[in-house]
Amino acid sequence: MMSVTMSTKVYLNFYNTNAAWVIKSLSKPHSYVQSAAYMKIKVAPNYDDIEIPEKKKLRMMDKVPPPVLHTASNLAVQQRSEAKYCRGPEPIHNKLNYGQYGVQALDGGYLSHKHMDAWRLYINSKLTNVMFAEWRIEPPWKPVTKKGTGKRMGKGKSSISHYVTPVKAGRILLEVGGEIEYKQVYKMLRHVAAQCPFDARIISAEILQKEEEQKNWIATNNLNPFSFRYCARNNFLGIKKDLSPYDLKWSGKY
Amino acid sequence: MAALVKRVSPGWHLYNNWNFTTARFIQKGNFRRKKRTLTSQRVFLLATEEIVIAPPKPPKDISCTKYKAASNMYKEEVPNPYFEFRNKLCKEFLEKDESFLICHRNPVTASAVYDYRMKLKQKGFRLVFGMTNTLLRKNIPGTKFEALAPYLVSHNVLITSSNGSDFRSLPALLRKMPEFILLGGYVDGILLSRDNLMKYSKLPDLDTCRSETAGILSLIAGGKTSSLIYSHAQTLGANLKQYEKQIKEESD
């Protein structure tokens, strides 16, 4: 038994050495051809049109918003947890200001100060002199209340525990730009998209343009005369029973 | 009751109104997960789906040049200065009007390629890897090399002569290089296939051909008849009698 274990150990030690690697590589058939050729140098992209702002890094967001009502006690007021701030598509902040790269939300939800601080620290550490980043969301302003542990229901609305920013589907959260390409941006921003509490993706101006063109092409070349909007409003198949008023507004997409 | 119902069917609250079913000690539903749509909703969505006929893709079972030309219709060619430089080199190579041969290249080791290159160099030939099929196919149409297009499909190698050496010795050389398979070429202003090249290699030297033609021409000019006529009378008479006999035998 001892001899077997020793031989296996020796075999494993040899297998991990450089000599074994050289022998393995020689036994493989090399099916490449060496030939003198010109080096294939890629043409460098042109960054003359890009304007880098003065403040390149992401600014720090306040945890608590400044008080809106200047009362004597200066206390913050609780709000209802309204889903209207997260429902539906984003009508305004769904385009890139600097026309380069960014993170877009695909669903609605809430973002807290924890998310923003983590992204700020990570992205500011990865930025170089030739890159910049900017927030496209507001600092947290919507109060969220929480009851203490073990407390029974009732006895009024509880106190505020933290603040959040509501986000709608299609909203752009961050923008990154400068002398940078999509591959480098993807490595930076994939963590941001993964840490969102809702679905998010990394976009560039080309992706948005292609999607718009595709949407317009589909709208012009659609052969189906029965559109969702028309059929829903006229109660085809009695479908109003199973649809919500938001489906009539947004054609079943949100 | 609610707890009992929860144990029986875990997703029951998704199909029921959540407002009437809230209670203590019940697991909060996962609102991020999309609800399963009802059959009526699914039927409605399928009926109102957008029907679009996409543009046709280029077919794959046509020849290489036509496939590339068809696929380039859907792509915009971006001008690449490196490609233009190589294109210029290819045009100069074709305008030189040098004779070259095309060989198919099977997978081969780098050391073997070096050996073959040295052997060919000793005989006065040169291996060329830089002229790719895409470049040649772009510059061939409209020239005398248009018929070589069927050979420019797979991995290829060109063999040219650096000193103007004779291409007749190449088929024998290429027998020692099994990875290079002769396809055809352009030799002395003529496009040749593989069979024609093998015939060309079996032809004798130019000097021997010239000497043969000179001999034939001298015969036509009357070299032999004059020697026969100016020979001795006896020999001439004997030759003439023999000639007469031959004609009679042939006519019989």
C-alpha cells in the first residue's frame, strides 16, 4: 500500500511540473503555420467630439433629505407607500445625456442609500483621468416607515426608518463616458446592474438607436390589423374583465 | 384557516385577491415574480401579437463569392486603411504578370513549413502566404485571372519563382510535400489546371525542342533530297528503284 501511495504522489508531483507541460505540449499536433506577416493594428476610435465635465466623479448622496416644511419642530412627515411612483414607463429620463453608456432599469422599484453609496465607491475607484460618471437619479427623498420587532398591529403609523428613491421602468440610473469602449464599461457596470433590486441592463447610444429603429420598423410593417390597444378598448373577447386599467393605458407592457 | 390553505397550495394567493387574504403569521408573497397569466389573457396576447415578415437572409448553399456579395448587402463596409494597403499589394502582384501556382494547404507544422520553404528556395522558388482568397477574389474579376476563382476557396498557398526558374520541376518537388496539393496556376501567360501542369512538366527542354524544330525545318528545306540527288549515280539508281517498289506495294 505504501508503494502505491508513493508512486501516485510522485506521479502527481511530476504531472504538475514544467517538464510535464513541455512534453504534453510537444505531443499535441500544432496545426498553425508560422509566416511573416504585417501586424494587424486596429484603427483607434476618434474621441474628439467628447466633452469631459469638470466634476468627473460621482457625488455623495445624502441619506436624509433636507426638511421641506419649515415647522417649528422641523420634523419629517411620513408618507403613504404609493406604488404609482414605480408603476409604468419612465417618460422623461429614459435617454442618455452624454450619448455614451449607462445603466437602465427594466422594472420599477426602490433604491436606497446603501445601493448608491456602494456604487459610488466602486465606480469612483475605477474611473481614470479620461473618464467621467454622473448620477441620473435623485437622492433618497421618500420616507419608509417600519414598526419595531415584536410590536402588534395598530397604534397608528410607525416612525420613519430610512429614505428611498422610486424608479420606473426605462429610467437611466447612471451615465459613464469619456475615452472608453463598451467592453471596459461592461466590466464596471455589470456589478451595478446585478445589485439593483429590479432588472437592469447596460446600454449604449447604439443599442438605444437600434431598438428605436426596430420598433419603428415593426410598427410600419405590422400585418396584424388587430392591435392590443384597439381590441382592449373595444372589449374583444370580453377581455376587459381580465385586464387592469393600466393594461388599457400601456397596452399590456407594464 | 389561512394557514391550512397555505399548506395545501403554496401559490393560492396569486389567484385570489390579496386584500381579502392578508392575515398575521402568513408568508409575504413574492411580488417581484410575475403572475401567471390566465388563458384568456394569453389567447388575447397571441391574437394581438405583431406579425412581421423579416427580410430574407442570404442562402448558404450558393458559391463563396455570391454568398459574400449577398451578405455584404446587409453590412456596410467600413474603410480600413490596412486592408486597402494589402489590396494595393495584391494588385501590384497581379500586374507584375509573374507566373505562380496555387496549392491547397492542409494542416501542417511550422517546422515542416520551414523545411519545405528551404527546399523550394534552393530550387529558386518562393512560398507566399500573404495573398488571401478575399483579396484575390476582389481583384480578379475583369482580368485574365478570372478563371482561377474556383481554386480560391480553401486554405491556399502561392508558389512563385524568384529567379524566373522553370515550373516543370515543381510537381516532382511537391510529391515530397504531402500537405501541399497542387490545384492549378498561371505559367508563362497561360492558365493551367492540375492535369495540364503534369503534361507541361513532362515536356522536354526548350533547347531540345528548338533543335528538333531546326532539324525538321532543314528537312523541309530539302537537306535530305539534295544529299540524295548529289550522291553517286549507282546509289541514286538503287534508291529510286527501291522507292518505286514501295509505291507499287502500297498501291497494291
